[in-house]
Amino acid sequence: MNNFSFKVMRMLTLGMLMAIAGTSAAQQAYPSKPIRFISPYPPGGSTTVVARLIGQKFTESWGQPVIIDNRPGANTIIGSEALVKSPPDGHTIMIVNTAHVINPNLFTTPYDAVKDFAPVATLVTTEYFLALNAAVPANTLKEFIALAKAKPGVLNYGTSGAGGAGHLATELFNTEAGIKTQHVPYKGTGPALTDLISGQIQFYFSPPIVTISHIKSGRLKALAITGEVRSPAMPQVPTFAEAGLPSFDVRFWQGILAPAGTPKPVVDKLSAEIARILKLPDVKETLATQGMTPLISTPERFAAVIKADLATLAKVIKSANIKLDK
């Protein structure tokens, strides 16, 4: 080997070692400043509640403040676009739910739902209550379906946004139950819940976390819950199968995304910390009382879930003929 070749090889070797050392140092240094945690919904919804729970544990473990940044609107598209435009260094992340894979099937988004994001980890799966205003004259699922059939197009249901998970769930319910109801989209869970309690809308498909206290107080009532088993937090509420509609079952996930290009060591560190947090007894207990189940996964597994659900929900939306309100 001549002298020139030796120098070239030496430079390449040194470069590789420096890159490895730099990556390791970057991973060890992360996080080096406060973490901005985007929630694409208004305060008060289930995503913000989970974000605050995870953010608190991040701070306890890493000593850096976690700032919840609510960016509501356009069925999470506004928050997602803010994430895409953020520096890909792991200091800006976003909590996301199944709306992320519903949106591309209903909207033209200013980003690619797969290519423009770095999946970090799933957080939870969520069952849904069929929650009614207390004044609605129905106390069982069969009574409610009979009421809706007797008054087609009269009963109003709310969602946190057109084309979101609640919209999808309710339209599927309408199809399976053979009823017709009127969609009233809101800009987030909080406003929809306010109108549900006041009686402006009659029903709402809700994650237990945002309606349990109102159900216990008597301001709302729950007729059924999705999933195979009853909620430990509300064991008196039957499943849809038990209540007489076994063909209907939907559930949705929440997870964390970072901007595309976020270094893999940083993504892996985030993912490992989330897995640790979801195993904590107090976290598991808190989630269980709110009707949520921890869902631990790797970044690679979450990426596979996103791609698979994009395809699956496209078929569901088409078969159920779900369209946005004009």
C-alpha cells in the first residue's frame, strides 16, 4: 500500500470513529433544553391529558421542562404541520392519534403522513363510550337505536373535528345500527363536551378519560363501550356486543411522532423512555382508570402500524361512504 492510500484509509477510519463518537455524545447529551410537546387539540381532551402525564415523567427522569403546546385545528393538520417545520433534534415532538392516518384519506395535507415524520412510539389504545346527554329518553343501546330510527336525521352527534376518529366511529355506528343522525363538528373535545352536557347535541363517541366524571355525576350517561371487555372504571357499562350490537367495534391508538430526520439514537432514547414510563405502576393505574391501555412498541413497529392503518382505514372510509360535511 502506497503512502497516499494509507493516508486516505486513515482519514476515512478517523472520520468514521468521529461520527460514531459524535452520535454517542449527541445521544448522551439529549435532551439539552426544554422539550416542546405539541398536542394538536385544544386543552381538555384525552391527548392533552396523556401528553401531560408523559411530559411530567420526562421531566422527572431527565430534568428538562416539557412545554405542552396546544395547536388545535383542521383535524390535527395544523399541529402536524408545525411539527414538520420544527428542527429535527428531538426537542419538538407531538402526541398523535388515529386521525393522523385518517386525514390523508379525506384531506389534501401539506405533508406526507409517512415520509415527513419519524415514528417514536405508541402510547395507548383507547376504547370509546357511547355517551348521551342525560335528558335523552333512552337508557339502553336498543332503546337509543329505536329512538334514532323513529326520528331519522333529528338526533345530533358531536365530534372533535370533521374526519376525525370520533367522526369515523360514529358513522360506522350509524351504518351498523341502520340509523341516520346529524353530524356537528367542533374544534376539539372540550367544546363538543360542553354542548353535549348542555343538550345542544344528543350523543358523542368519547374516550372514557373525558366523560367518566360527567357520567358519574349524572350529567351524562353511557350506554355501551367498544372493545371485548368492560372498563374497570365503569364496570356497569356493557360492551356493544353485550348491549346487542356485536358487529360494531372500533378502537384507536395514540402515539408520539418527531420530525423526519431526527437522529435515530435520539428517537431510540425517546422510545425507550416512553416504554419505561408506560410500565410504571402509577401510570398504568392512571391510564386504566381512564379507560386506556398502555401500548408499548418500537419506532419500527409504530411505523408499520401507521402504514397498515393508512391502507385499512382507506377501505373502511370507502365502504362506510364517509364524507366530510360541506
